[in-house]
Amino acid sequence: MTDIEIAEKVKPLKIKQVAKSLGLKPRELITYGDYKAKINKKAVPSNNKLVLVTAINPTSAGIGKTTVSIGIADALHHMGESVCLALREPSLGPVFGIKGGATGGGHSQVIPMADINLHFNGDFHAITSANNLLCAMIDNHIFQGNKLHIDPNKILFHRCLDLNDRSLRTVTVGQTKKETPRDDHFTITAASEIMAIMCLATDIIDLKRRLGNILVALTTKGKPVYCKNLHAEEAMAILLKDAMLPNLVQTLEGTPAIVHLGPFANIAHGCNSITATRLSMDLAKYTITEAGFGADLGAEKFLDVKCRVAGLKPNAVVLVATIQALKLHGGMDKTALKQENLQALKDGMGNLIRHIDIIRNVYHLPLVVTLNKYTSDTEKEVKLVLDTLSKMGVTYAINDAWTLGGVGAEDLAKKVMKACETDNSKFSYSYELNETVEDKIKNICKRVYGAKGVILTEKAKESIETIKSLHMENFPVVIAKTQYSLTDNQKLIGAPTDFDITIRDIEIRSGAEFLVALAGDMMLMPGLSATPAAVGMKITKNGKISGLF
């Protein structure tokens, strides 16, 4: 049975009932039908428990972080604990591409699954519209006389679209008779600066401040031009006002889930909104949240960027691994991952060990490792992984939330609760904000990825000089790199040590207040595969959808 078929067989609770379980009042809810709502409530600062779910470097199909996150929440809910999920919204790019949706799987899903994976409550559309409004106002300003003396060849803000479309990586705009053509490119909406701003803004006032501070271009004399110079921030905020409100849904088992926004972790900072996380922590004793991809990407950015901005300190981290991914890191062909291969598994364990080291020895946080169970896992393979973890003194649990729902994650949930009671006071970042841009990048690459060194191209060095001239060197750094490897080369799997990270350029996100270092050949607009997931989707005359996963 497919994910969507499982989801359709469940009779969900009415969203007002879910809201009531969190103590929300009717006036604090804006309903979108019977099963979705937005929450119009300001969070009160809380010392409730925060659990971050991350993973090892994944296969192309992912590693099951969302499924595990939902499983933990459902298990805690079963056990009578106060719990709420704080998850990211899916992007249409992966939904119609290779990876599929981001609502979990099997009996561990958030629903309504189709709605959440598609248009949901319109948040991504609002962000796309606000982003492209600013782009239109930039070009219109130039067309109408260019009083700000914007250099058309130094426009730094670009259009976006929430689909994988490689043909938009390079475009030419302004081709009418009265305009001067210029090269431009599209970014996928999930990687746009507006998405990052929305996830980091604390309220509408902070949103407008951040929007106004977006660096959109340089003048012909190299001076900065900001969004506020075009007076665009108020109109953009109007488009975004509803999208700022977190969305409330539920799991298949009726556990509350706040699903709100979500930039990619390989090309952005990879976390849901601060607003949603704080609200979840206010409403429930345990908040289960996730960050995109592995501990080298999503967790690093969650801890170094989001936690720093929001003043958060996770009480525990759950690191998700699968035997298939470990065998892939051991050099096994991806078409044979369901076959038993103890040698490949043993060779691939280094990737898991490296991610354990990141959480334990870089960030110093309590850790639980979970093996996300697959039907193809053999007893010998499971024993090899668990024996290795036992020898390392790592707390671990097998979970089968995909098959059994919350019941399949009860052992994991109990160990997470215990980890939440241990000391997290030694939590530290991988770098300090007062370090140079070069040193921040080096610290992430060496301490987190395990790199030997960092190579900065001439373009990257020029960008650093621009950053210094604009007095933005104290911003945190987000490194955009492949999710499939600890390196900037997706084919270099496992846990290599003799490698350098090449930074080809560094982009300024002055509204989001971080810098994006582009590693290797990482693109900000993904492409579709030869047979994208969209090919297998169908809808009947009655509106029944199949092929969505």
C-alpha cells in the first residue's frame, strides 16, 4: 500500500479538536476547511524540551528523518506525554522530482498528505510572489530612469520558482526594444532569501526590517542598493502576512504538528521557522523538529545559525541511519542495496561514526542514534551496526515507525526522553561570529566535514573584500554543498579525510543576515531526473490522486 493510500484510509480529527489538545483557543485559529489551520498566537518563551532529528549523508531517496520525527512524536503521544511536531513544508521541486514529498511515510505521516505536499496554505506561493515583485521593481526602476544608478550587470537579487527547472539556471531578461538585455538566473523558492528571511523573522516588524535590508544590487560606483531604497518592503510584507502564521495539521495518529516553511539545507539553512519552533515549545512539553539532510548540512545550520539567532539549545539530538545508506557509503552499487553485504556495511560505518563525532565533539549535545528499519535489513547487518554503536558507548534504538506508527518508535522515544534529562550545558558552536569569514568557513569545513583545508577561488576572495567593505563580516556562514557526501564532491562517499573544500563564491544575504558560501558545483536551481516523479502521478475525475509519495 502506498503512502497516499495509507493516509486516505485514516479518518482524521477535526483541526479544532487538535488545536484544543494544545490549549489553543478558537480565536487563535484561522481554519482552512476541517483539517488545516493557521495559528494566530504569539509564542511565550519556554524552557520545554527541544529535540532535533538529523541524519547521516542520505541516499537519493532520503533517510527517513521526517518519518522518524513523526514516529517519536506519536510514541510520546501514546505514552501520554505533551508533544508537538515542528516540521518543514515540502517544496514542489522534490515532490515532482526524485525525492518525493516531505510528510513522512507508511504509518508515520502528517496529514492531509496531498495538501501539505502540494499547495498547502499558500505559503510558498506567497514567497515566490513577494520575491518576484521585488525583481520586477528593480527592473522597472532601471527602465523608469534609474535614479539610484543601479548597475544592470551587478544586480544581486534574482527571481525564483518552486520547481526543479534547470533551463532557468541561466536566462536573458529585458529583451524588449526599450530595454537593455542582461543575464540573470532563477533560484528555487526554497533556496531564496525571502524563504530564509521568513524562517528567521520573529514578527511582522522584524520581517519588514529584514526585507528592507536585502542587498539587491550595486551602483555603477560600487555602492550598495537595498530593497528599502526601492520602497518595496511594505508591499512584500503585505503579500507575506498570512504566510508568516504557522500551519497546524496532525499525524495519522492525531498528534499535533506545526508545519511551516522550509529552505533546503544543501543550498540554504534548512530549518523550519523560528516562529513555529517557539510556538511548538510554548504549547507542548516536547517539541520534535528536524533539519534537512545530514548532520553536516541541516544540523550544522540549525545549530550554528537558527539556534544562535533564536537563542535555542536542543536538549537532545536524534541521528538517523539506515543500513542501505551505510552500504552505499561502503561502496556498494545503489541498485543492490537490498542485498546483504557485511563488508560494504562495515566499510560504510565510518560515515555514521563521523556524524556521531559532529554532534558529540563539535556541538557537545546529548545524542541518540536510531536505525530506521527496512524490510531488507538482515539480522547480521543489524547486529554489526548495533555492536559498533555499543562499543562506542552510544545510546541507540531500532525504530519501525514506517510499519507500526508510534508503537514502532516507543523504545526510541523512551531513550529520547532520558537524553532530554541529561546535561546540555556544554553546547557550543563550530565557530564564533567575530572570526573572519575565511576562518568561519575553515572551521565548518575542518571541524564538521573533516576536511584537510579550504581553497578559495579568486571570485570568492573578491566577494570577501566586498563583504568587508559592507561591514557584514560578522554574519554567520551557510555553506551550500552536496548532501550526498561530507565533501563538495558527491561521488566521494564514506568518511574521507584527505580532501579540500573549494569555495567558488560567497553570496550576501543581508536581509537573512548570513553569507552563503558556494562549494564545488552546487546549483541553486535543481534539475529533474530522466524520469521525474511527476511522470507517475495521476488524478481521477473524482479528484483521487495516486503516485504522490
